[in-house]
Amino acid sequence: MTAAKRNVYLKTIPLTAAVAKTQAALDRNLLLRSEVVPTHESAGRVLSEAVFAEYSSPTFHSAAMDGIAVTAKETFSAREGAPLRLTKGISYVPVNTGNPLPEGRDAVIMIENVIAVDDDTVEIETPAFPWQHVRRIGEDIVATELLFPQNQQISPYDIGALLSAGIWEVRVWEKVRICIIPTGDEVLDFEKRPEPKPGQVIESNSQVLSAMARNLDCIVDRIPPVPDVPELLEKAVAAKLYEPYHLVIICAGSSAGSKDFTRATIEKLGKVVVHGVAAMPGKPSLLGVCNDKLVAGAPGYPVSAVVCFEELLTPLISWISRKPVPARPIVDAELTRKMPSKLGVEEFLRLSIGKVGDKYVATPLARGAGCITTMSRAQGVGRIPAQSEGIDQNSIVRTELLVEEKRLDEVLVTIGSHDNTLDILSDELMGLDTPMRLASSHVGSMGGILAIKNGSCHMAGAHLFDPETNDYNFPFIEKYLPDTEVTLVNLAIRHQGFIVPKGNPQHIQSIEDLANGAIRFLNRQRGAGTRILFDYHLKKADISPASVTGYDKEEFTHMAVAVNVLTGAADTGLGIYAAAKALDLAFVPLARERYDLIIPTAYMKTPQVKAVLALLQSPTFKARIEALGGYETSLTGTIMEPGIGLGE
């Protein structure tokens, strides 16, 4: 077999143009057939032909109220103060709601307006008019009239109308049937519950796309992963094209790598319509037509695959099935930090959103196309237009919500330093009778203080040590938040130190061991309290940052530092003991420090913050913190004042 060549993208086109071009290449009347289903099972389906009523509804004149049935013209003499007396069986007949109107009667008088004289005699003081309180034949539905036109989606209420009109079955469009084919030598079948080795990944994209497709009421099948062998992929796709599927999705293999065979496969079996869209993530998305069926190549990175499905396949599936494209609620949210972008490409931002004060704030999550957790943590999606070079901090972003808007009132927006105790806090908040969702963004202690200043969060986590005062956080608040009234509440005292591999093979004992440049160090981002702590100890030991190998390499969380040490990407990094313990790594202590929650005093009585304050007093919560290792809870829940330090 000759060496594989790299794909070359066609010129990328806008998403809407890609959808329109694919629609033009498909014959949906040939692709999707109709079928007959029982009416009572048809909710959500789309009619493939008009439906006309077989029966009228109601099929007889009926009483619309409990009371007496009368002949209207015989009651015209009734007046207030001069009641008209009626005799049962002669001038009136008792009726209940829904009873057929007795022969010769054309009106019903409500029982509340009838005065009983004896068992057979009543009086009325108000005359009835013809057809008063009567449901007439065909009042709702008239036999032979159009009940619903073709391509109407059947609602639960429509089922009642159909059955009332004598329609026992309806002809509807088939459900869209999809087959998903994962590909890749490095991809492991999740159904076998594998343990991935270096260079291997557990296949999950097929299940994300399957769940999304089922939300569109599609029928979805998936086959085990196909290796990166062109002949095997072609055989797998060809087989599915002759089975009753309307769409085949090939997961991965649509990019420009030498092992990406999706384009070549589609070209052999049909034609490529679109390869490359002006979107990020999602650029490598591929659309084609084979055997009159839609074939798609979804990128391998999870977020790219989701964008491909949401922006290309969802509108195409909706068009094929004659359903409206699902619409998400939209809000305007203030962006918490600047987001540059590339001209000519529409970029999708996953956003953590909450309501702070009287505005929605949106914090961008990681942009990596492979960061699947950003989809789990996001409450919304924003777009940077293709003609824009980015969005400035504090700008308003039109945001499509991934949750109901009222759920945003239950979000506790936390921006600042990362700490593992926030995971416990998040879990405890969701266990409350009224669950609260913690939306945290890890931008460092200084980033949290600036977010408080900009009114972008309910609280910020910080552990900033000031050597001049030997105190935490207050000196920085005085400097950067002079006009903002805040309350500091301690979350925990934690132990910081060097995270090292098990057995400490480099024999790291102190910060002085980093001075000769032989140790590969992994730093935290600028503005992080851990970075400030490290710089303080470097200065104290008279070590130049330039002499520390890896000083300019940054990560944003303690767990990210720990996993880099675990995998050998770094020899050490400064972090909390809990992160080392979580990954069974060794730890060389450097300092104890205080981690506080900075809360604008104006938010102290909001439901979200009150829930946090209550949890901080809980013995169960404190026990969970201490179980992480490297934490002390002697000050947990205490409102801090300048000079308390570590409380000793």
C-alpha cells in the first residue's frame, strides 16, 4: 500500500452556506419515506399528508352546563320580580354537562339560575336565548374539514383532536435513522471498559452525538471503532449505505492528517459536497452524498464534533424530517475577559454564565477543541463573528443558553484561585433541597479580585500572602478594591509545596534545589497566589527566576500541575498537598497558607452565598475537606479581619 497523502482542504465556507449547499445536493423526498402509525402513538411525529376529519365533534347538540334544558322562546316572559314557572317533563328537562340536548329543546339554563319550588316545578327570573349554554354539532370539528395540513408536527393536544375526529392512524414521515462509525487506531471501544495506555483514547464522541441525535427524535445505531485502514472504512460505510439509514456519520478522520481517510472514502462511494467550514472549533467538518444518502465526517476532537452536529447536522436533520430547527433561549451577558479571535472564522465560545446583581456575566471556558469538560460546565454558547478580531472584556455577548434561563438564578459565580475544596463545595451545593450550581473559573487570586472589582462574580477565592504585613489577602484588597465593601470568609488553611513523583527521584528538598536549572519546573499562571508564593520564596532564597528551568511554562490548576508531574512532563511544580495525594504523588512541604472567599458584602444575603456560609459551618463539610489531606479547618467559616493571619 502506498504512503497516504495528507488531505488538502477546500476553501472553507460559512456554516449557513454549507447547510444550503448540502440541501441542494440532497433529494429529501427520495431520502425520507412516509409510514403509518397509530394516532395515539404519533406525538412528536410530522404528518406527511393532510388530515381531514371523519366525524364532527361534538356529534350531537349537548349541554355545556349543569341545569335545565328549555325551549328558549317559551322563556321570554320571565322577568326579575315576575318569575316564570316551569314544569318538569313539559317545559323543562334536567340535564348535566355533556348530556345530549333533549328533542325540541334549544337552550340550557344554569342550575345556579334556577329556583326549585318542588320536585317537579322550578322558577326562572331571566329568559334564555337560543343555543344558550349548548355545544352544537360540529362546534369544534366539522366532518370533512381540514384538521391539520401536511408537515405539521403532532402535539399531545393534536392527538385529542385527531381521535375526536375519528382518525385512528396517521401517515407521517419516518424518523431519521443514523449510523455512527467511530474510526482510529488509537480509539478504544468504551463498551469493553478498557484501560487506555499512552497514545490511546476511549471512544466517546459516538455517544455524545447519539444522545444529541436522540434529542432530535432520531433512531441511532453505532458500530465498534474501525481501524485506520482505508479498505476497512470503505467497506463499513458502503455496508451502511445499503441498510435503512438516512445519515451515516464517520467520527474522526476528516482532518488533514495522513491517516484521515473520510474524504477519500466519500469520494469513492459518492461525492464530497463540503469539506472545511469557517468555524472554530469544527473547521474540518465534512458533508457528502452517497447512494442518495447524507454522509458526514465529524472531527475527532469532542468540541469540534459537537459544533459539527449542532451547526451542520441539526439543521440538516430538521430539514430532512420537516421539523423546525430547535431554538435555544438567548440572553445578553457581559464577558468577564477579553477574547481575541481570528478574522474570517466564526468562533464558538463555551461560557459559564450566572446572574450577578441585575446582569448576566459570562466567563469563557477553555477554548481547546479537545476539552470535553467545557461542554459539561457551560451554561451557554457565544459566537465571535467571522468579521471580528475578538470581543473586549465587559462587552455584551449574545448567548444561546444550554439551560433554562431561570436556572441561571441558581448559579453561584466564583472566579479566582483554584482549590480542590471547591469541588466538594460544588457537590454539597447540588445536594441541598434547593440545589445551587457552582460555576467556577480559575484565573488566579488576582484575577478573582479584578472580577470582584468589575462586578462579575458572587465571590472570589484568594490566598495572596503579603510578606510586609505577614497577612493574607487584606493588603491586596486595600490596594485593588479601595471602593468596594467586601467580607472575607475563610474556606480552609492549606499546605503548599513541591509536587514530585513517587519516591522523589530528583531528591528535591527545598527551593534551592531548583537554582541550577537541572530540575524541570512547571509554574502557575501570572496572578495566581501560588505563583506569587513561589516568587516570594525565590526572592527570599536569592534565586533568579531565569535560572529555573520551566519558570515560563504555566498551568491554571493544582491538578493540572500534578498530572504533568505524574506523566513525566515536569519534574515538579508548586501545588497543594491534596492534588499530590489525589494522584498518589509525593509532596515536599513549603508553606501553610490561608485560602479565603472574598464576597461583596452586598451579596452576603443572597440565597447562593447564604447556602455557602451555612455549609462552611457544617461538620460534615469540614470533615470532607480534611479528608482530602493537607487542609486545616480551624478557621473554616470564620469572618476574617486584618491581622488574624493563620490564626495562631
